[in-house]
Amino acid sequence: MNFFWGNVFEYFKDRRLGAVFFGWLVAVFAMLVLGIIFYRFWPFVLTAFGLWLLVAIVREIHRWQAWQRNRYKSSPLSRDELAKARSKLKTNSTFKFKS
């Protein structure tokens, strides 16, 4: 068993991916532990996940509604922008159609 893990680690270490190897190793172990917890306490886990999902959906709806309310508001122009817009209106007062 030690020989197998040694070879696998050496493969990743040579490619400078040792952190990726250990990260995946931790992730697999965590998934195993979470699987055991889910198997033993599945009603509680499903209830907690359902409540978390409900809260996430409600928060996203509120965020979307706030974005919709502020979507068409424009910020006030600065003095420079106002002056530039006025000067353009004064100089381009005669609009000509191209034929």
C-alpha cells in the first residue's frame, strides 16, 4: 500500500502538483466523512440543506428586486460633464439631415 501512494505522490511531485494531490486526498476523505454523516443522519441533513437552500433563494430574490429598483436610476452629472453637454447643445443647435 505504501508503494502505491509513494508512486502516486512522486508522479504529482515531479509535475509540481503535490498540493493538488494532497488537496484531492483531503477532499476524498471529507466526502467520505460527509457521506457517513449523511447516511446516519439523513433526515436532519436534508432538513438543514433544505432550510439553507430556502434562505439562499429568498436572499437572491431580494437582491434581484433591489437591482430591479435601482436599474434605471442615473447618477447626477458632474460640473465638467454638464458644461460639456451644454456647449454641445449650443454649438450643434442646427441639426442637418444627410441626404
